[in-house]
Amino acid sequence: MISVLCISNSVIKTKRKSRITHDAEGATVSIEKITRKRTYANLAQFARATKSIKTIKIVNKEYDNGLPTLSYKNDGKYKIEYVRDMGKADELISTNGSKLFGFDMEWRVFPVPPSRVALLQLCDASTIFLFHLSVMGIFPRRLRELMENSSILKVGPNIRADGRKLFRDYKVNCKSLVELGPLGRQVKKDGFINQRKVQSLRTLVEVLLDHQIVKNKKIQKSNWDYWRLSNEQIDYAANDAYATYLLAERIIALQSEQIALDPSISYEIDLCDIYEEMTVIRTITENLTGYL
């Protein structure tokens, strides 16, 4: 039996040992039978060249690109509010005056069909809020008011899809949802490989923050409806919300730097509003600096 071992970001080398191996991005690969020993540029080239492979299966697309890992635990100013009570949720929202939040959600995806949104995460300059909706049963009133407030920005990747799901599950008409991809491309035009509006959180963190974010698939697909989340689930959910807020902060910093060099420069923000089954996009010419 021969396995494939990742020795750099671009080289794969074969070696006799086990059936579990890694591709050039660090993805776990199961290989049943290999008869050759060579060096290949990537896994696709390796698969084409090796005629006797019976099965190549990507098990877990987790990789290490050499960048430092982003974690809220390394930021001493942040605290987590894990909220399982509607009264506590309303109290925390009522006393919060932030105008911009990093926004994310989690729900159980297996078995099909997926469950309702189980956890809603918001992050501002000092606190990561984890609202465990599936435990509360009813969507908190103050949280609904915040999500439907058009003067408060909620930012994140693929945020329109999240807004539509939140309406389907809880009839929340989210206002002023902001997709981070277009904002990132405006301030760092040469950093992105493609020009898609929706960029993954991983890509945004790499390009704008020069860090990598760990996305554990086992945690991501775990049961978010449990009565009390595990520490691993709390860390995963908190880190995603933390990353989205840091991305907004970084975009604001880059906007400020570029405006200082060229006061005539302008930026556009696409504000997404959810009206029942309809999505409305309002484009305004404005930067984010006034929201911090």
C-alpha cells in the first residue's frame, strides 16, 4: 500500500505507509490502491497519472495555508454572552448602542430537511452574542427589532441567504444586511482571485486579515438544537461572528487610509432588505466609517 503525503502547498509525494493521506491543500484523502511512486504537482495530476487507483475520496476539506490562525481567544477585550433566555436577550439588546454587527447563524443540516435556525450570532466591538433560538422557542422581541432596524448594519458573507432563511423560519424581515465580498473588493482590488460578489469567510479572512480561520466540518454539521451547546460549538460559532466583525473593521481602516490619500474616492454599499419573499437591494454611495 502506498499513500500520498502533503509536503508543501504545491507538491505531492508518494510513500509506502498508510491508506489515509493529504492533498496539496491539506484535504484528507482515502486511497485504496496505488502502484507508482512519483512526485506530482497536485492531486488531480496524481489521479490522472495513476491508473490503478480504485477510490479517491475527499473526506475533510481542512487545510493549513501557513498563515496565523484567527481566534477570538487571542483578543483579550472580547467576552461571550451565551444567551438561552428571552428576557436576558431583550435586556442585552436594549442596553447595546452599536450601529454595526458581524452576523452569522447556525442550524442542524442533517438529517434532511434542515432544522430552523438554532443559533444567531452577533458581534460588536467588545462582545460576541450567541442567541440560542431553538432553546427559547420564540424569537426575542428586542432582537427582532434590531434585525429589522434599517439604521443598524449587519455584515457577513452570503448574508442574503441567511436573511431569507431567518424570514422563512421566524418571519423576521431583516434590514440593512451587507455582503462583505463587494466591500472587500473595493478596498483590495488585487487581492481576490475571482470577482464574485459572495466570497467565503475563509477567503475574506485570508485576503483582508492575512490570517486563516479554522472551519471544523464536524462541529459545523453538529446538532445545534441541543439544550446546551458544547464548548467546541460555542467556540466555533463565536469565532465566525468575531471574524465577520473584524473584516468590517479592516475594511473601514482601509477606506480611511485610501480617503486620506484621495479625498475624491467614493465607495458603494449594497443594503439588502428582506420583505417576506422579496429581497430589495438599496445601493448607497457611502463608506462604513460612520458606523463604528
